[in-house]
Amino acid sequence: MTRAPGEYRLYSDLAGWWSLISPPAQYSADAAALTQVFDSAAVDVREVLDLGSGGGHIAAHLKERLALTLVDRSAEMLAVSRGINPECEHVRGDMRTVRLGRAFDAVLVHDAIDYITCQDDLRQVIGTAFAHCRPGGIAVFVPDYTAETFLSGSGRGGSTDTDGRQGSFREWIWDPDPADDWVQAEYEFVLRAPDGTVQVVREAHRLGAFSRDVWLRTLADAGFDPDPRSAARSPAEQRAGAEQRAGAEQRTGAEQRADVRMPANLFVGHRPAEAERDAASSPASI
């Protein structure tokens, strides 16, 4: 079974540092792109189910236009999200198995999909999305990695808040076995409190990196029509996209909307309208 994000310290006892480690502003470009994707649905997207919503940073950029229901397995991350998204509904649940008994215009699984590391669990998550997606609706998945585009490397980030806290991280990402569906990220978090005390936390996270074919096949098997725009972009395209998104944070809202680049890896499934599905399953008339 995939290790639950709540079992990683980043999403449990360190959750209060999340907004410093991964600042909400960094999600604005992806949110703008997702808005364009939602507009491609056959229905008018107003109600969205966000599976694996984490600290609610992507929701913070979408909630002005959309009614969001946020689901996450980590109680601590849901508490963080409630602090910045009090107007949104929050539900504790596992994206593989949760069933809310209602349908949405769109289902979003942003980078929390990275913690799905085997194909059986991927099928469950996509099945959850289908079960909650109304006919004519859309499901959108935004993994950080795919098998075709993964590159080992390192990175860093972090920020400071008005209370004087500082949270930063370094990461090293590599693939222990290219024959399987996951890669490993080694993290070092440096967390400085206002009184100057510092704690350093190191932990390794296992992250999924499925092939494009696995993604498209699993979407189709669940009942979705995979969008032909679904793509896993090349490493060079990913770097260009990262540079564009970084520059977007310095531009005005109007400029950002005029030049929106899709996330590096994006998989989209449309749930057929009932009439379309019935026609496809009926015998051809003679």
C-alpha cells in the first residue's frame, strides 16, 4: 500500500510550517491554467472536488470563482487549509476510497497524486474521481513526474513570515529503479522559530512516476474520455515552463491570464454525457 502522506512529518507535526516551505503564491500559475482546463468541460464548472487538497494553497486561488470541497487524509493539513480557506468545505478522507455520495462538475487531484506509487492505487484514485464526476464533467490530474520526463536533480525553496519564522528546504530526487513506477525525494527542512531556535528534519518521500500510456489507459478504463491535450512534456519544455511560471509571479493579473502555460504534466479525463454513453453502447441501427 502507498504510504499515507500523513505518515510523513511534513504533513503531520510539521504541517504548521507548510505555508513557509511551499508558499501559496507559488500556486497561482497552476491555478490560472486549471481554470482554462475547467472551461473545456461540457458542463459549466462551478462545483469542484479537490482530492488530496493538502494545505489548501491551490484552492486559495480557485475559491473566488468556484465552490470547493477539499478532501485530505491529514487532519493537520486540513487544519492549515481551514485557516486560509474557511469558506470551503473540508472533509477528512483517503482519495482512493472516499465516497461523498454526490457528484461535482469537476474533480481535481493536484500534486498530491505524487503520493500514489502503484498502478492499483492509481486505478482507485481515478475511480474515485469518476464516481464523483457528473456526466459532462471533467477530472484533472497534475503529477510532478512521469516516467518519460523524470530527471534526477536537486532544488531548494522556502520563505519567512511576519512573525519571524523561517522555513526552508533542500531536496534531492533520484530513481532507485527505473523499471518501477516510483522515484525517491530526499528532503532536508530547516525550521527557524522567532526566538532563533532551529530544528533540522530529514526524511525521504516515495513519489509516483507513471508513464503517459499508463495514465491514458487508466483514465479510459475508468470510463473517462482522455483529453488529447493530456501530455507529459519533455524535460526542456518543463524547464521552460518553470521559468515562465516564475516570471508570471512578477506580472500583473491581466498579463498572467494572457500568457498561461499548462503544468509540465497534465492528464485530463472527460466523463461522457449520459446520452453519448448510451449511444456508444447501443447496437448500430440497420
